Amino acid sequence: MDTSLERYQCQIALPGFGTASQELLKNAKVLIVGMGGLGCPCAQYLVSSGVGTIGIADDDHVSLSNLHRQILYTPEDIGLLKVDVAAKKLQLQNPSVAVIPYRLRISSSNVLDLISEFDLIIEGTDNFETKCLLNDACVLTGKPLVYGAIYQHEGQVSIWNVLQPDGTYSPNYRDVFPDVENAQVPNCREGGVLPSLAGIVGCMQANEAIKYLTHSEDILSGKLWMMNVLSGKTQIIKLKKTTNEITDLPQTIPNITFERLTQADKNHFEIIDVRTQQEHENFNIGGKNIPLDELQEYFHHISCITNPIVFYCLSGKRSLEAARTAIKAFPDKEIFSLKDGISKIIH
């Protein structure tokens, strides 16, 4: 047997797989967006299976709280860019695979160029803004997108926007979750998650990618796979496509890091805490306290602000919604959301 295929012998031996499927993987180009709890195991298994080119995109740095579920990283990696650490370790895992790191935040200005080079997109993100942006970009360009999500003890996987034999496309993210941008679901840090669940869902995403790339007929297109790791129960729900058309990309909300905020002149930014009054009183980094559900009542106050505005909360989720609401009302103002909130500095 060809020694270059020897490491893949166990999958080549599968009925219906063979060297033809292995060649499909070798020639495939896959982009993984988000190198966290889902992206880490997903990337490891795609690299080990021999996918020829794998792009990994993330602008985050490794932190201590990542280590319990983001299994590519160790304490020595804290403070380093995730994609740099991941690319190095993945390349060691399988030197024959091309691993391309993209040190960036996916936005409406770069997403179309980024995904254009890849056959399949996999999202392992933890925020609805990026999930919607990737979904809409894939719909507009006709690319399939492997979806994954985790919350506490529950996980979900599907593959959106797959071209069907009749020329139509399978359901996408907005078909299944039409109002997701207004949802208030805590992220892993706030709501908690079992690390094993992240591994299971990330592996399922890799599995779905391998099935798609090798032309398996039984993929999760038009289906939503769900699992509860406490009960061990799984179920698959059939999905329906809606008639809502996607004609443009959603606007990406600008964010700002805590480091940049603290390094700026203290009078340059107008800071607004959108948490509850009690949260603000327990700990804050200054600024006016306007709870998210009262934001529109204070539009008269915001209309008078001339400096750039920075909204903040615990994790960055509520501040992102606040920034989105404010930008719609005041499109000419410079408005930011504090990236990752104050969760890492709160006492």
C-alpha cells in the first residue's frame, strides 16, 4: 500500500470509503471559525483524518478559564493567540496537512473574502452575531456551513445551506432560529457547560464535515441533531425551510478591548454599563448605569453624547445588543461594545 495513505488505513478500510474518499479529503479546503471548545476537537479530528487544507480563524487569546474545555491549550499557552498555538500543534499532529491561521475577528467587511477560498465552513463560535453573519455569508455565496452549539448539558449540530439535487438549498440558521439575534442565552462562562459536551459536539461537527466532503448521503442537512449529556438522550428533528430571503450581510458591531479602553484618555470615551443596578453597585469600571431593558428610555441622554460610546456588561452579550440598538437609533455616532465584558477583571 502507498505509505502516504498508511496512516489513514483504518478509515480507508471502511465499506464504501476507500482511497477515493481519502483523495476527496486530501483535496478539500475547510475553514473553522472559532478555536474554542468546539473548534479544538473539530480541528484535531479533521487534521487526523487527512483534510488537505484547514483554515482556522479567531482573534482571541488563551485564558485560564478556557483550559477546562479547549483541549489544544495548556497553562503555558495563556496569553498567546489561539490560532497561533493551535496551528503549531495541529501541524505537528499531521505535517501533511496545510493549516492556515487567520488572526482576525470575522466581520461583515472580511467574511466574504475569507470564505471564498474554502469548500466548507464550520462555525464554533459562542455568539449569535457571528453565527448569523457566517450563515448569511454562506447563503449569499452558496456554501455549506456546519453548525454547532452548546449550553450547560445540551448540544446541537446541523449542516446548513446544502445544495440539493433540485437546485434548491437546505434550511439555514435563520430558517430554524429566526429571532436569534434578540435571544438572551448566557455563554459558557455565564451559564456553564460540561467540557465533555464541547468535545462531543466538536467531534460531531468534524464527523459531519467528513461525511459531506466524502459525499455521504446521510448528512444532517435539513435535520437538527440534539443531545443531553445528563440523560444520554439524542434526537434528530426534521427542519423546514422558510421563504425569507437573505439579500445582504448584517452589520458587524464594532468592539473594543479592555486594554485599549484603559489606555485611552479617560475623557475620550463615554462609558455606559448596561447591567442591572445591583450588578453595577457590586462592581463597575465607571460610567453611567443604564440597564439594557431601560436603554430606549435614555435615548434623549445618548443623543446628547458627542464622544465615542462604549457599552459594557459582564460577558459582552448584553452590551452587544445595546450597541446594536443604539447604532440603529444613532447611525452617525461612534459606538462600541466592550469585548468579553468585565468578566475577567471583576472582583
